[in-house]
Amino acid sequence: MTIFLILCLLWQAPKTTYISVEEIRRTVERFVPECKDASTNSIAIEFRTVPNRIPLPRGAYILRVLADNTAPLRGNLSFALEVVGDGEKGRRFTVPVRIRTFGTVAISQKQLPKHAPITDDDLLFRSVETTTLSTDVITKREQLIGKRTKRIVSEGSVLSESVFESHPLVELNQFVTLMVRHGAVALSTKAVAKEDGRKGDIITVQLVDSHQRLRARVIDDQTLELVPK
């Protein structure tokens, strides 16, 4: 009789149910596309393992990813998930995944010399896997307007913003007008820029008539102003 009662109690005890693997996968799959960066056209999510014994709360519950959705996601990651039921403390667990990203990026069609302006003939846009590429890859021709290469770029290289710089207002060995101000008096003389310079930069110039080197601030593409010592 005692054994029979125990069996009855066990039979009547509520069975533990678990959150389905499919629901966990869907929760992650809904979250990841929200974090795409500008260079990503599509995403493939590969689940390494998915927990299958996460107890299901009684009544209504919320299953969510605990992560910052402002940062691009790619490569091997582990997402922290939380399930919260009515009046219950949240239960947390992790889901390891690999996120592969794909996008259209700019590739150099030939070797590009240092300080070269970019033309359409220099570029080829191709769809590639971007999982292991830097996040500043060039995805649009407009990103290179007014830019030049910082260094020699090999043929077939994936191009990124770090390879380029803005064209200087004043270039090395350019003849410029050097303004010298003293109170209300302003004088000018000819000089040669010994460095590239952008607006506001302080660079070295050499006077044409004496070869003396001075420091001057770039005002525009033809004018620099002497910086007092």
C-alpha cells in the first residue's frame, strides 16, 4: 500500500518542461541582424551547441538576449540569455555561436602608389565574406572622395579607411606665400613647404631667398602664417 501511494504521488507531481531548442535559436536569430554594420549585407549564424534543459517557467515568461545591440557582431561569440517568469528570479545561460558576415567591399585592381588619388579604374567591388575583415572596409565609392593612399597598396587588397587620408591643402615642395604679422603690420614672402599640411596644421617651410627654415600654420591652399617662436 505504501509503495502504491508513493507511485501515485510521483505520478501526480508536476513534470518539468524545458524551453525548446528551436525557441532559443529563434531568439538569437532575431537579435543578431539588429547589430549589422554598414559593410554587412547578410549574416549566417552557426550554433555550436544549444542548451536543451533550461526549465520553462510557469505561466507567462520572457526569453531575451543580454547584450549590447549597438556593436557589430561577428566571429566566435557566446551570447548570454535570460528567461524570466512572472514573479520568478531570472535564469541565465549561454549559447555559443559563430557569426559569419558577408558584404560588398572595394578591392584594388592594381598596385596603388603612395599618395595616389583614387579613380574608378583602380577599384573593383566584390561580394566577399567579411567575418575576419576590419570594420572600416570601403563599401562605397563616395567614401574615397577627396582621399589619397597613405602608402603603397598591393593589387588585390581589400581596401579600408585606414589606408587613406585626406588630400592636404599644401603639398611637399609646393611654393607658398608666407605671411608675417607684427601688430597691425603684415608682410609676405615666398617660401617652399617642406611637409604636407592640412588647414590649421603647423609645418616646416623654407624661405626661397635665404633657405632659412621656419614653422608656419596652414591658412589655405596657398597661404601660411608664421608661427612666432
